[in-house]
Amino acid sequence: MKAHWKILIWMVLGVLVGGLLQIFLEAPLAVGLDLKKEGDGVFIQKVDKAAFKAGLRVGMRIEAVILKRGRKGEKTVPLKAPEDFTRVLPQGKLGDVIFLRIAEGEGTDLKPLTLQMAEDAPRKVWIQPFRYGAQLFMALLKMLIVPLVLTSIISGVAGVGATRDLKRLGAKTLGYYLMTSLFAILTGLILVNLLRPGVGAELGLPYQEAKAVGRSFWDILLRMVPENLFVALGDNGRMLQIIFFGLLFGAAITIAPEPHRARVRDFFQSAFEVMMKLAEMILKLVPYGVFCLLVKVVGETGFGLFKPLALYMGMIVFGLAFHGLVVLPLLLKFLGRINPLRWAKAMAPALMTAFSSSSSSMTLPVTLECVEKRGGVSNKVSSFVLPLGATINMDGTALYECAGVIFLSQYYASIGGVSLTLGQQIFVVVMALFASIGAAGIPSAGLVMMVTILSALKLPVEGAALLLAVDRPLDMLRTVINVWSDSCGSALIAKSEGESV
């Protein structure tokens, strides 16, 4: 069975099972907090770990509960007795944040808490195995991040300078790929800030983990040089340092003397191929990871999460269409004097293969044949530009990563988390650019790269797993854009080399 059909079937099953749990099993809400009445006040008598982390302590006096702070429908409920607090909880939804107004002199005014299922809720017991399955899948994805990105970047950069005669061609190729990836990322950045699909979204992800790193852009630039590479390799949150080292190391390989250059280049190329196989093995578990995740999310929060995901999906589709139907054809028209419609017709078999396989690497043989036989590009250009593009040129993936990360950050900010500053959004642009270089040309590899960026921002990676619910059709579309961009690059570079395309 084709991978995308398998994922779709397990997605549907996950929604159905989660829906059945939602309908038939009780799930009373709680916040890990017990109150008691003393005199004319309401005081805390017991807190769990999450409430303790929120700064709440036994003996604090609670004056009021605030629901949906800063949103439409905000409501403040004064507390005269513990029963008032109990009556407030059913007015929220699982994953909503409530704020407690503390009596004067007791500390900070507002204390955020996430509504969760009570420990003894029957639904929670049934959901627990699926939660473990989703966590295991995410752990496997995290395991891939460092070795896959490092070997991909080093082998890609080293390959550009492998033959001295191709350095001019390599410079043109890298320049084109960086330019188009940056165009795609900026398209995603503009759209997600204009539409703001994450603001007010009901995704059911917890507040306590939503703590973005408060760094300026210049501080991030200073921190991207690793003081100790081996410390960086042990921390997914230091991915920019790993990427920076990989770029420098790959460049150093190109100027190293023989036989060392060939030995080291071949070693990292082999390591990258092995990591690709390992990634393929793990990504075969995507259908089951999606199933466990959707059972958990739908079982906990119901079907409300699909509305914001539909808006997010529509935004990504529009961004991909704009890049593929407007930006790249304009480059063909004005930089290469090439008819975009004629070129698209020549590339049709490769684009259809990309859509059905969701893999730039699997599509590569078809792309090579279309570019050479139907497009008229020489083997000298196509055999260099296209394999390199299948490794490091991921326009659609770059757009998806940037927009997806900021979408999730908007959601966390809307429930009381830290919003991304302009400097941090620029950091996301840089990370998306570098991460797209490190994205393997295999199905759902963009998911691994999104986990990379979320880790670097100290945002919970579970958000990336939630986006798997709509990832499959987006993966197919962004692979089309990736392959389309590769083919346009080969045409433009062939034209700049004096070939007739």
C-alpha cells in the first residue's frame, strides 16, 4: 500500500477512536489545586507539581478566577467559597488556561494554570497508552536530528567543491538555492504574520512548557559559534551551532589537500546515506505515530483543533502556490528568458512523481530525464545541479517550517506563553534556511526539521507532532515545489552557461 494512503487510513482511525473515547468516557477537569474556606477568604490547601511550578503555594489566598484572559469572552469569577472554583472549571475546555487573582501581599497578581483531566478520569486511563506511543515516536524523531542534519550539511557543502572545475557552477547553484529558499521563507513569514492563524486557536497543548527563549537576534548570532562542539552535539537546542560548524567543516573539506579531502568527503557522504536509511526506517512509523497522537488529542480536546489546523493548512497551500506559480515563473521569465509554461509542461512527469512519492530523492531519476530530454539541459549541468538540489534545496519545506513554527508560537503566546520578538522571528528565518539545507529528500523529513527549530527556540516539540494531522497533503505539495525549484534552477544555470534551453 502507498505510504500516503496508509497514513490517511491511520489518521481516520485515530480520529474515530479519539472521538469514541470523547463520547463514551467521562473526563472531569482539574488544575491540581485544592482550596479551603477560612473566615471570609478562600485559601490554597494543596498543590500538585504543575501548580507549584506556577508559583502557587499552600496558604495563599485566592480572590478570583479569570477565564480566557485577553481574549473575546474574558470572564472574572470572584471566589467566596471553594465551591465557586469548582463551578468555574466546567466552563473551560481541556488545555485552556485560567488565571488566579491572588490577594494583595501574596505575590504576583496572575497565576496561569492549564485545565487538565482529573487523575482518576476514566478517559485519561484509556488515553495513556496512546500518549506513550506518541511520546516514543517523538523521541525517535529527536534522535535523528543531530546526525542527519550534520552529515547532510557537511556532505552537501563538501560536494560543491569536490571538483575544482565545478566551483563556478557550484557557486551559481548555491546562490540560486539560497535565493529561492529565502524567497519561500519570507513568503511564509509574511503570510503567518498577516493571517495570525495561531492566535486564539484551540490546540489543547499545555501552557507550562510554552516558554520561548528570550534572546535578541544579535545575541543569537553571537551564540551560534560553539565553544565546545561535543556539548552542542548533545543538545538539540544548540542546532544553530551544529549547522554553523557543519557549514565551516564542509567548506574546509573543499580546500583540504588530497588524499584527505576525498577520504573525509566520502566518509560523510557514506554517513549521510546511512542516516537517510535510518530516517526512512523511522519515518515508516509515521502512520502509527499519527494514530497515537490523534487518539490522544481528539480524545482529550474533541474536534475543535481541526478548525485552526484548516486555516493553517489553507495558509500553507496559498504560500506554496504563490511561490510555485508566481515567484519561480518570474525568475524563469526575467532571469533566464525561458517560457514558464513550456518549462512546466516539460517537467510534468517529474512533478507528478514528486506529488505521489513525497520524496525529492525518489523523484531524482525522473527529474534528470525530464530536464535533459524534455528540457534540453546538458548532462554536465543537470548531473551536478539536480542531485545537489535534492539534498539542500527545499523551498517548500523551508516555507512550511517557518510558517509552522510561528503558527505554534502564536498559539502559545495566546494562552499566556512568550511571544516571539522580531529578532526571534528573524532567527526562525535563518534556522529555516539552514534546516532546509539539512532536510533529507525523503517523505516527512520536514517534520524532523521543524522539531529542530522548535527545540532551538525551547518550544515544546509536541506542537510539530500535532501538525502531522494535516501534514501528508502538505508534504506532497511542498515536494512538488522542491522539485519544481530544482528544475528551474537547472534551466537558469544552464542558460547562464550559454546553453540553449
